Amino acid sequence: MGLPDARQPTLPLRRGHADGYDKDVARMLRTAISFVILFGGFFPTHAQESQPATGTASSPAEMQSAPDTAAAVQLREARIADLVALIEGPNSPDVRRTGVRQLLLLGYEDVPKRLAAILSGSNAGARTAIALTLVEQPVYLDAVFIDPLIATLADGDAEVRTAAAAALAAYPNHGVTDRLRGLVLDAATPRAQRLAAVASLALVTDRNAIEALVAALEADPVVAQAALLALEQATGMDFLGSAGTAREWWQATTTLSREEWQQQQIERLVRKARETQRRLTELESRLARVLEESFQRAGDAERTTLLAAYLTDPDSNIRLLGLTLARRHLAEGKALPADIQQRLREFMNSPNPRKQAAAIRAVAGLRQSEDAATFLRLLETNPPREIRLALVNGLGFIGNGTSTTALMPLLRDLDEATATEAAAAIGRIAERGRLGIEATPVIAEALLDAWGVTLPGQTNLRERLLWAMGNVGDARFATAFAAALNRENAANVRQAAVRGIATLRLTQLADALLAAAGDPDAGVRRLAVETLGDLAASSNIAHLEALWDRVDSPPETDESIRQIAWRSTVDVLARGTTEDLGRWLARLTESGESLQRVPDLLQQLIVLTAETEPVDRARRGLLRSQLAAMHARIGSAEPAIDTWVAALGDLHAAAARETPAVAVDLLRYALRNDQYDEIVANTLAAGNPGLEPEAIWRTVLTELENRLGARAAEPVIALLNTLEQHPPVPLNDDVRAALADLRTRALGLRQPPPTTATAPATLPAHGADDTED
């Protein structure tokens, strides 16, 4: 029967020479492999290692039941010899301890004596391996080991002494405690051995061991100090470095029964263990932060190396951190090599729920749809809650419409977190566009059904359901969105409802936003005002009022919302008709509300018309005429004239039917405010033949008559001069005669200039009158 190539070792061996493995080690390896082939393997699995043998029965039953023939004895001896060689050979500590475990598992009666002989020898590595294996597997402790271990306490190697002390502390009986006490208190015993015995007693919580340590407080200062520290370790007490305090404590416990004393000891050690665990957790957290910071500072290539190290680290917490960092790395949009991706997938089979859940989330971060099938299979096994949540979350990132078959029933799960995660996953699949049209109706009904049984207090679930509905975008959700705006729901639920309405873009839902525009929550108001700006009708005064109410402070205190309300109002009016705008402006001017904002509103609308292609000059002209009228209303004469002139330019170019009326407005305002000049005249003249000369001159004569009636002769004369030089339309004889008549009347009303006299002339005149008298 051939043997496997020895260059592929089953056990990790240390290099013995520069040119290859040690020949003796290679020979032992080949022999061990032959045993595997002959007897089905004697190397235990991880599970087998955790199930120690009991008594002295042989582990491989076939071996024990085999007849005691010469061949069997020879094979048995060869097997023991090879394992002893592993223990004593120049191998790593792990290999040595593996050899000890395998030798103990054989269960042969003479194995303890063989190991005791090694303990009595000079091979420090082998002795340490045996002692530590006995600590790990106390079921194999045997009285035959006690003397060699006691002797080992005197060894010159501190590591060997420490291992022997730990092994002796594991003995529950056999008089070990008494022997250790004797060593500690025997002044003739070498100090190193006494200190090792103290260290062993420190690991024993038995009352007799504590009594021995108290007695050692009377020994020489070095041993006494070690005994005091050992007492604190064994009892979980803090004696503050005082041997006297330790003695007082011990004296106070002498009246306690053994059971009472042991109970106190247990309680103290439990508290100590909790404190130790807390500190360990804190240290682990600090280590994790340091490793995380190192990872964040590293470049992409170095990150890959670090992840490979973290994911293969012996410490479970470091491996868990590696999974978390891998997920974060992927979330940043960065890739991972194939070997690390495969490692992440392997972790999904971890027996540790936290690690498995972390691995699932990391694999979801790969965003590879082929992993969805694995997620669904794992979900079918009804895994623990933590793993189920990770699977459901992951399906949102890599699943499709088919995955929703498994997700929809979870929307009604009794565990609210699971239902919330299922809603989020469905919403995320829809957001990615992977839902499929054929699946939409069924999913819409499932979401509505789940929404219908939720309560206002289920804030997260309600918010996720509405978010999913918004992404699915089915019109059947309209009623649910409108109902969710009720203020009995949390603010984040109301926000989700507004977002859903924005997604549907159904104009009939605009009315539902009216109250939300005044919601007490700023986030809801902001979304509602913005969405109302998209859905509102310019013909609906209620819609415009809801937006306009948010333009000023008070009532709106949030500047960002005021800006959104302003833009929304402008947008609504910009897409409406001129008649709609006129009604709204009439509403504003009649009420006098925010009158100073109207010119800005019109100016914004004018700007928007210039952004369309082609520019609607008729609409822009009408907007400008309305802006001019508003300037006139608030007493801004020059801006009013300039805007009317610009308005007529647009209206003339568009041949708009409103041109004559606007021209008359300009002419009337210019005459009333002494603003008629050559520019106004030319603007009016440019409107011919659209303008009616009779209407123009009728307006002129009426305005001048009114001015004369107010006895404003000089302004009328000035206007007559300008009109004669720059007539708005051609003059005819009748108009000339009327203008001449107005001039005559104005001149007749003109007051003569007052006479002015100097002071010296006034006094003589005054004196002359007195002389005549």
C-alpha cells in the first residue's frame, strides 16, 4: 500500500535543517499517515477533541478489541513511539500538544507512565506541552504525574514551572494542596520552587489552599509578598498590599461553615470575573478601534492585506471585525479579490450566529445576484433572529422580484424588526428596478395589507412600509399616503407619506398636503411645501394660499422652507394661465398681504419666461405690464414707466390683442405723474397701426382736463409742449384745436410772478405813508 507524499504534511512541522524537514520527523509523519490509512485515522476532529475520553478505555475501539498478538503489540509500540517522537522532537508547541492529546486518547494503561517519564526528563518543550495539555484536559490527570510535576516546580525554566503549577492546581484531590503547602512553608526548599508552589495555590479556590497562603504570609519577605498577591488572585479580594489586612480577613472567616465560606468565595470570584470581563471587553473595543483606524488610513492594496490577516486571526473578535471592515470597504464602492470574497462566503457557515450574520451582511455588500439563492436557502432553515434579519436585509441588495415570494409573508411577522426589515428589503428591490411589472400587483396588495394592521406606535415599521410603497409607486397607495399624514403618526412616518405622494405625482393628492404644509415638524413642512409646489394647480387659490403662507416669517420661521415656498409659488404660477395669475394678484392686492413681495414674484415669473424656448413674448409682455402696474401702485414711478415700455415692446412684437389697453395704461400713468417724454411717445408710436388714435387722444385730453381742474397750469403747459413735439399718434385738426384751447386755459390760470422788494425800499415806503397821515 503506497503512502502519500511526505512533502504534503498533515501536521504543521517546524523546519529542522535548512535543506528540508528533519528526517526523523518525516519518518514519524509517514508512520502516522500509515496509521490513518490502516485504522481510519487517529487524529481527532475538532468535535472529537472537545469530547475527552473517560477512564482508561481505548479511544479507537478496534484497537482495544484486537487480539494481543505480536504484530498488534509491535504496531501499538510503533504508534506510541511515533507520538512520543512528536512530543519530544524539535516541533512547535502546537504540534507537541497535539502529540500529547493523541497519546492520551489511545487510552493505553502505560501511557501515563510514559508521559510521567517525559515529565521527569530534561526536555523543557515536551514537559511544558504535557503540563498544559493536562490543564486543558483535566480528565486525564493521574496520580502518577504529581511527583514529576512537583519536581518540575524547581526547574530553571520559568515557562516550565508555570505550566507545572497550572497542572498541579487542576488536581481536585490526591493531597496535592498539602504537598504544595509543605513546599511553600519549608524554608529549606529553593525559593524558585516555593514561588512556583505559591503560583499553583493561587489557582486553587479551595479553603485549604487559602489557609496555606495565609500561613505563607509569615515566610521570608519575597515568598510572603508572592503569597499576598496569590491570596488576592485566589479570593478576588484587594488587601491593598497589607498582609495584616489579609490576616484580619482570614480570621473573620474562620467562624463560617465550609459551605458559607465557599458561597462567599463564589460570589467574590463571580464579581471579579465580571469586572475582568468588562475590562477585557473594553480592551477588545479599544483594540478594535485601533485596528479599524489602521484599516481606514491604509490604501486599497494594504487594506486587502489587512483584511486577509483579520479574517484568519485566531481571535474570534478580530475575525468579526474583519467581516465588519470588509462590509464597510464594499460600501465605499471598492472591490475585494476573489480569495477574500470566497472567505466571506465560507464564514456564512460559521456556527457563531454573530459571525454568520456579519458574513451574510458582508456578502450582501458584494452585490452579486447569484448569492440570493444561497440567502433564500438559508432563510428556509428558520435560522436564529440575528441571522434572519441579516438575510432579509441582504436580499434587499441582491434579490429580485422572485425573492419577494419569501419576503412578503414576513411583512406580517410577529417580530416587528423582521417585518420592518422585510418592508425595507422589498422597497430596496423596487428602488433598484428589480421588482418586475408582473410582481407589482401582488406586492402592492401585501404592502397595503401589512399597513392596514399596523398601529401608530409601530413607527419604524410604518415608515418602512410607506417607503416601500413609494418605491413600488402603485396608485392604490394614494389613500394610505393621505391617511398617514395624520398627526397621530410620528414625524418620520408623515415624512415618508409625503415622499410617497411625491413619487405618485397624482394631482388629486395636492389637497392632502394643505395641512401638512403647516405641520409642526419642519421636516414634514419642507417636504410638503416642495411636493405641493409640484402638484398644486395655479387655478386653486387654496393651493396658492398654503404656499404663500410659508413665504413670510411669521408664520414660517425656517428660512429654507420660506425659500422653497417662494420657489414653489413661482413655479405654480409660471405653469398656469394669465387669468390664474391675474386672480391671484387681485387676491394679494385686495388683501394688501405681502404687497412688497408681489413685484419680486412677477419679476421671477418674467425671468422664467426668458428660460423657455421659444420665448413667449406675449406672456412676458403681460407679466411686465402687471409688474408695471404694481410698481405704480406702490409709488415707484420710474420703474413703472420703464417696465411698461418693456412690456409694450414685447406686446408689439407679438401683435398681442392686449397692446392698446397696456398702451393706454402707460400713457395715463405718464401724464398723471409728469413722466411723459420722447421715450414714452416713441413707444406708443411704435404700436401703430394697432393703436386707435381717437382712444389715445381721448385719454390725453381727459387727463389734461383733470389736471387743469386741479389748477395745475404749469405741468399742463409742460405736457402740452412735449405732446406737440412728440405726439403719441398723429395729430389732426380737431386735436390741435383742443390742445390749443387747453393751452389758453392753462395760461389764463397761470399766476403772475410775485414782486420782490428789498428791505431798504420797504422802509421808506412805510415812512412815506406815515408822513401823509
